[in-house]
Amino acid sequence: MIDAGKLRERVTIQQATESRNALGETVLSWATFAERWASVEGVTAREALGAGQLEVSITHRVRLRYVARLTQQMRLIWRGRTLEIVSLLEHHNRSEHELICQETP
């Protein structure tokens, strides 16, 4: 079980929703699914020089109490940064989630 003292960061969990604009086109937007306290830690930072551009990829490990219906297609907003869920793990008989995330621009 997660120690409550380690859940110091507020994260917003968002899910994608589709709607139609005035032209009938499908528009993807993000809606808040839940807000939770979490532990967020940086795992790695890699810099690679490819095709003359600097590519930065930062991944994070996020731990939070279990959230029913949480899926890998959702994303997190943390400190104004967007984290895509790469891997979603359940621990301790559904009492906590561990998310491996990748920051997107």
C-alpha cells in the first residue's frame, strides 16, 4: 500500500472525447476524468541528435491509489505538463496503480 505522505503531487487524469464541429468533422478533445494525489518521479532523460534536431524524451513513474476504469488511452496533466500513459500496472490487489508515462509536447 502507498504511504499517504508520498502522494504529494496533484495530477489530473483526462480521457479523450470526440465531438463534431460545424462542418461535421470529428474533433478530438480531452475532458477531466478524475483528479488524484500521486507520487511522480522522473525515471530517465534521453537526448538524441537525429536529422539535425535535438529530440528529448522524458519518462516518469506515477504511483497513485487505485482508480476504477483507468485505461492506457487516458493521459495525465501534471504541473502543466502532459504525460501519456505507456504502461498501466495494478498492485496490491487493486489498491494502487503504477503508471509509466512519457511526456509529450
